[in-house]
Amino acid sequence: MKQTQIVSTEAFNAVKRLKSHESLIQFLESTGELNRSSEFLPTDVNFRVLAEEGKGLTRPEIAVLIAYAKNSIASLLKGRGMFTGSHFDNYVVSYFPVLMQQKFKKYILNHALRDELVVTVLSNKFVNTMGCTCFHSMMKEYGCSASHILFAFLASQEIIQLDRLWMEIETASKAQDANGRLNSFVQIQSGMNRMMEWLLRYHQHDLEDIEKVVMQYKNNIAALQSDDVDGSGDNPKGTCLMSDLSKGLEISLISDKTGASLSSVLKIFESCSNAMQFETILFEIEQLLNGSSNELERRALKILCCEVEELRMALVEILTLRSDHGKATTRHGLESDAHKAFMINVMDIASQGSEQGHTKMARIIVAIQYLRKIVDEARRS
């Protein structure tokens, strides 16, 4: 994505991202990287007024914040000596004009400032793709190193062939209005964010070998995004769309672990998700996350989200191992008092849309407790 596009995308979501914009400004001030008064950025009081009026930052303010975010990410990555491998050759070459790339590629690859050039290119690419707040938010919420976040981003974009997706959106944008195009960009950001979180959870210590992680998932994700998962002509359309990319990783991992076909795991995954109302719980957690600015509360909600996804993976894996070529249903070991209590609790969560956040979180925790019992019973039965 070009810088002008990311400015437009951030402005499109400026009201929703107001709190994260404020948090980034506060972080950059605390590290001495930004003086908001000299850049004419809003004060804390100004931010409260903007929130009350339902407004966000302006495009010039967002442009300033994007520049500072890139510089901050670059400073976090510099001096680590991580970019000597051939995997980063294209990034250092892309820094230079095409004519220089063609004539002096050998010299560029051995440039004395290779690491600095790669850091500049990747910092720009990250922010131009994910926005100006994603990197620092992940560092705060997950306690990950800067290098792990960058590697999760690089692996995610290669798994889904991000450059091809951008091209498709650009091509389709001629028939779309501006808001439709920006909404497509936001969906990609959301999908990428979920993928990065998933990879940081399950592959954090493998991410330095980006090519290995990419090879593990790339073909399966491409298959899940196609109309015919296994090429047999009778499979359901893959559901691994932009908003569901982390589900695609789950399905791929279960397929690899159990030896079952992607289509078999996909059928069981969808059946299990529908029968057990996983999406209802995850949606409610997401709603609480969107409405929370408390760092501790957000971390607790992220932990709950991770646990629900892990329980779903465990249950789907159990059912897959018991299945006969994907013909298993969710009834294997799930007809229990715990299951009935769980379903009643989930319906209560969904029906109490306007109740206080802490009450809803308590209901979710109770539902997860029942879900643990269901998974334990499924393992034993």
C-alpha cells in the first residue's frame, strides 16, 4: 500500500482508532521521540473533547503520526544484525531505483548499510500496510520483541500473497467507490492482524526462519481460499476469507497434525463452530475489546480470546481423529450436562447485549469453564 493510501485508511477509521492514536502519541512522548506541541498534535484534553464529539484526528495529524511511527519502528529494529540472509535481498534491492537495481545488484546486496536500508524499507512497508498503531500496540499487549512482530508480519504477508491481494483491490477499485476500497484495505489489515497474533502465539520461536513458516501454511491457505479445497469438485467453498485467515491457519495446522485432508477438517471445523457457538463467544469478546481502553482489561480479554480459539482447535482435532473421512459430527462425546449448560450460558451472553461489560465478561468466563469441561469429556470418551 502506498503512503497516501494508508493516510486515507487511517482517516477512514480515525474515530474508531482515536484511543490507539492517543496511546501511540503518549508512548512516543514517553520515549522522547515526539514533542506533540511542536508538531501541533492534540493534547490529552483535546483528545477527550474529540472523543466526546465523536471525531478523530485530521489527515495532516495522521500523516505526522505515520512518519513518527515509522521512525520509531526503525529505531527499535536497528543494530540487531537480523537481515543478512538471502530472504532479505529483495528488500535491500528495492530501496534503489530500477536502473540501479539492474546495473549494480551485486554491489547493492553487499552494501555497507544493508541492515539500515532493509530496516527503512520494512518499517515503511509495515506501517503502510498495517497502519501507524499496530506495531506498538502489539508490543504492549503481547510483550513481544520488535523482531518477532516484524517476522510475524513478513510471514503473514507471504502466506496470503499480500502484494497480489493489493493488486486485485487496485484493479477492482475502478468499479468501487472510495469507501468500498478503503473498507477492503481495513479488512486486509484486520485479517493480517489476526494472522500475526496467531503466529506469535504458536510460532514465536520459529519465526526467525520465515521461509519454513511460510512453506508450512502458504499452499494450504491458497487451497482454502479457492472454490475447491481438494480438487475433487465436491467440496464446499473455502471459508478462509480475509476476516477468517486465523481460522485457515487453525485448519491447516490440524490437517498437518492429524493427516486428514483440508476438506475433512474444514467440514468438521464449520460444523463444530456452528454447533458450539464459538463465533458468538469470540464476537462478544471482540465487542468488549473494541469498547475497552484499559490496558489490563484488554490483555485479559485477549487471553480469553486465545483460550477459546485453543479449545476450538482441541475439539476439532479430537473430532477429526475420530472421524471417517470428515463424516464425523459434533455429537462425539458432546451430549452432556456440561454441553447443555454451556449452550444456555452462550445464549444468555448473546441476549444480554446492553449489560455492563464486567457482567458480560463474567458470563464469558463461565461459558469458557463449561467449554473446558466439554473438551475434557470429549478427550475421555
